[in-house]
Amino acid sequence: MASLTLDPHQHTLHKTVSCTGVGLHSGNEIVLSIKPAPENSGIRFFRTDLGDTEGVPAHMDKVVDTRLATTIADANVMVATTEHLMAALQGYGVDNADIELDGAEVPIMDGSAGPFMLLLKRAGLKKQKAMRHVLRITKEVVFTAGDTEIRILPYDGFKVSGEIHFDDSIINSQSYSIELSPEKFSKEISQARTFGYVEQVEELWANGLAQGGNLDNVIAIHWDRETILNDGGLRFSDEFIRHKVLDLIGDLALMGCPILGHIIAKRAGHTQHLAFMKALIAASDCWEVVEMEEKGSHSVFHQISSTTKAMGKQFMPFFVPQPVRTHHAAVHAS
Ligand SMILES: [Zn+2]
């Protein structure tokens, strides 16, 4: 038993909200709608341009590409650049929502999660009856790959720390740490934009990639490595690491449920985030899945069942709720 600030209930939105923006890869205009969804359905992406197809669950098992952004797919339905929207949903506290797109990618907007946070605030959070299931870290897990190190430690909350080291004077070494709450996420992280060296952006264009990328949605670092090309300058002096933390939060949201733990990522990107999540799930003696409960003004949790660990991957998508419910019934009855 532990006392937490995390609301024990699942949440969706009060109403549907929409926006239009360009896709980073295609440069095409894309309409995005975020709709309320039932309990235990999780976040699902639907492609309205493909007709009546099944949605793609926003889950780590569906990730097919992590090179420039995180792309998920199921059968022929593909959605690219999920991370900033997923970060906003996680940061605001949305467990269940249906995302509709009329193209193959989430619009890049201004390169941050700020516009999505504004949309979500307009929709408003709606509390649902079902309780949250969270992944609670019980033992430290360390993942390393080359220069990258990602570790997660037991913690009664969700804390995210990041660290980057670049060989230039504008980024250099930066670190940032945040104990996640909707207010803090909105204020400190959501508005941090994606970034790249100007010659990297040019190379992407030369290869027909990032056609929608421009100074309105990506920070372009000058050849001099001391300034940026964008008018208005940086939104935060450490905007770069704040954006890396944003990306990490968005990718971790693909676990399919909130996490109780402190994650510390050094020199990590989308590819390493995914590899870390796989390593974490494989380390099944280092975590448990707990259902939250209401107790006065506090939230508490109890372990669902140690046998759920053995179910590993099959269990993790809590939007496939059947096995979870069966276990809950057994726990509550005993
Ligand atoms: Zn990003």
C-alpha cells in the first residue's frame, strides 16, 4: 500500500476536438480529431482516409519504425510521428481516446506538444468508473546501448529525467528532471520544440523526407553552432533537453498504462526508448501491475496478481482488458 497523487480513475475527454496541420514527412495537410473513448480501450489511432479499417492501438508492440519519429502500424494501417500527441495525452492524464487522422501521420503543428495540450484542455478531462492499472517498478532496471544509458528505479510517482551531450556551444550538456503532473507538463515541457542541425534538415529534404519541416515547426541550429535560424529564438534556454524529455514521455506512453517509477535517460532517442521498453517488459521480476483504489483523499494500489507477470506482453496492452478483468474479479473476491 502506498499513498499517491495520481488519480486512481481512468479518464477520457468530455468532447471531440479537432485541428488541422501539415505532416512532417509528407508536407500534406492532415485533419486530426481526438474523441472520447470507453473505459479500458486505451489510445487508438484510426485512418479515416482508408475507409472502415480497424484502429491501431498506441502500443509498443505496434512500433514499426523509430528512425526520425515513432511510427506504429497494424496490417495496412500506419501512423507516423505519434510521440508529441502521445506525450500530451499522457501529460494531461488521458487513458482512453480515439484519434482520427485523414493521413498517415500526426500533424507536426509547431514541433511541440503545446497545440495538442490546448486542444485537450478545450475538450476537458472526464473521469471514468474504471480504475487505472499502472506498471509499478519494484527493482531497478538498467539498459545500455553504445553511449546511451536508460535506467528506471522504484518511485511513488512518475518522474522523468533526461541528459544530453552535444559537441557544440548551443546545446552542449543539458539535463532536466520533472515529476509529472498536468500543470508541470503543460508549463515546463509541452512547448519545447523538436530540433536539428540545419544541414541535417537540408539532407532530409534532399532525400525527399521531412517535406513539411520548416522554421515554424523545427528549431534549426545554425552552421555556427551558436545560434538558431528561427525568428524569436528559443522558448527556454534548455529547450533541447526539454524536448528530449517530451519525446521520452510520448514514447513511454506506448507501454499502454501509467508507470510508477523514476526513469533517467542519457543520450537516448526513439530507437533506444523502444529497446528500453522491451528490456523492461522482459525484466518481469522488476515490476508488477497494480490496480489503483480510492481511499479517502488518497489513492492506494494493490498488486493484481503475481501470475499476471507471467503473461508478459499479452497482459500489457490493457486495452485488451479481458484477462485483466478476470484477475481483478479473483482479487476482489478473495
Ligand atoms: Zn520530438
